[in-house]
Amino acid sequence: MKKRLIYIFVLMILITTAYSGCIENNSISGKKTITDIRGREINIPEEINSIIALGACSLRIISYFDSIDKIIAVDIQEKTDTAMFGGSYFESSTYRIAFPELRELPSVGSSSPVDVEEIIKQNPDIVFSSTTDVSILNDLQQDLGIPVVAINADLELDDEDFFNQISIIGEILSEEERAEELNVELNSIIEDLSSRAENVTEKTTAYAAGMFYYGGGGLLKTSGDYLPFTFTGVNNVMPSSTAGVVKQPYTTDIETLVEKNPEFIFIDSITEEVCENDYYDNKELLDENIKAFDNQSVYTTLVYKNYGTNWENQVINMYYVGLIVYPELYIDINIEDKAEDVWHLFFQKNLDYDDTIEKMNGPGLSKVDWWQD
């Protein structure tokens, strides 16, 4: 695994260099040409002072940079806590806790369909959008007369394009040093996790439950591509995502869960109550046939997906899973301190663990209490 990660890191540097070469001075004064993560060549201003971010993960990824104060408007999902747009889950996206002022910005309506007139009225220098359809991005750019840069919300830390995207955004925002800092520190974290995983002598099996993806998920909403297992040397009992899902959470059935019989279960804290109800609906069956329930080895993790992937929480979850499953390899880790360090890396702000978990409206990193009288 370590050789693979070293290869990815080297490849990341090479591809990042290639992307950097795609940013050049344009014949139009004050402009430069960039190639975004979808391979689209776009003329953008040399100096960017105003930004609108649309869709899942767009605002989150901008919040990792020093340009967050340049956001002048947001889509409606970033402003409301109504049931339609997240309800009590609104602050489960950590960037909304780190930068609560974003909620006070004007709205440009929904990210789909886009309110073109309202965006033009706000007159940003640039728009970031996580829309996946390139033709829609191109049409939006033409309608706005404003450069529209693609964000890929589906990238994960095991994909070199995740790091390429960070580098591209750094180039666009003239924050190359910040992009490099993020990439170097994240690769250092991956190397640390990999070195611990190499010392695993007997792999443990685990199951990821309650995956929150396009709405709530219960005990049977799972993932076969759960990075906290991948990077810690834990055997995921579920297969990789089915055709068409592309590494995203999916729903299994109780017969399959019983057949897989995991030793540990980790539940996305945003759906802990739903999973508890599912458990009690099938308590006798699960207790008698699944080691994790019989041994009460069921834990909650930080929210993985809420309006896109919470990449910072993914990193924290990696350390937490490692600490629970292989405690002897993580004896130096205080998980609350680690969470605060990771949040600071991503947001450059000091977030208190207890305060942040309270705002997230969930149990955080903990063992479930389903068996207490």
C-alpha cells in the first residue's frame, strides 16, 4: 500500500505541474487561461475579488482557502435549515460552523436550476459550480458572461485528482502556497496512516452503516468504498459500489449484513437514531448472528456526506476507526485533539471539539449506548 501511495504522490506532483502549465497569460489584458478539473479551458481574471459558489462541495472547498471572505452570495441550500434543505442536519457540514457568517450572505436561489438573473445582479468575478454535466456548465457560462469553473464533488483522498483540484483552485485564487500546504499536509497524514496500517498483523472486519447520501440512511445504507477502512487496514465486509453508483453509498439487505457478520460497525452520527430503530426492529436476529452487535462493538463517526463529502471529517474518521480497531497502533492519538488539528488544517480556524459536536447535533465520535438500561 505504501508503494502505491508514494506512486500516487509522485503522480500528483507530475499532474499538478501539468495543470499548472495550463494556466497562462491570455492575450486579453488582466486575464489568464486555466483548465478546470473537467478539462474545460476558461479565461478568468488575474485578480479575483468576488466569488459565488454553487452546488455540493463548492463552498466547502473554497472555505479551505484564504478567499472565503470573497464569497458574495450563496445558493439557497447554504442559508436555510428547513426540512427540504437539511433541517437539523444543516450544521453537520463543518464549514458552516467554521464560517457562520456565510449564512448571512444573499441567496442566488437554488443551484439547479440556477437563477441566472440574480447571479448577474451580484456580478461576481467568477462562479464555481459542482454541476457534473459539462454542457450545462458551458451554457451557464455563456448565459452569465462570467467564467464558471467546475468543481468535482465526488473526488476522494485516494484519487490523485483530489489533490489536482486543490492545486487548480489555488492557481485560480492566486493561493498556490495554501494549496501546496494542504496537499503536503494531507499526503503526510496518508503516509502516517499507511505506516500504521503496515503494522497490522491480523486484519479486522467492519461495516459502515447509516451513510447519509441524498437523504438519510439507516442500518442498511452502507459503502464498500469507505476510506477510514481502506487507510487503516480494516477489511470492509461490503463490496465496492454497484455499477452506476461510482464509489457512493448504497443500500444492502439484512440477509447480506448477517452473512457478512462484521466484527465492528461504524455508523454515521447523522443517522444514529434511525440506525438504532432499525437495530431494535431486528434485535434478536442481529444479536445472535453478528459479532459486532453481540460484542457491542458499534460506534459512531463524524458526518461523512452532507451537501457533498465532508473531506475533513473523513480524515478524522480514519484516525478514529484506527484507534478503535487497532488501539495499540494509535496509542499516541487523542482523538479530540486530532479532530481539532484536522479542522485547523482545513479551515485555518480553532474549533473546539465539544462545541463543534454539539452544533452538529449528533453523538460525534463515540460508542453507541443502545444496550444501556
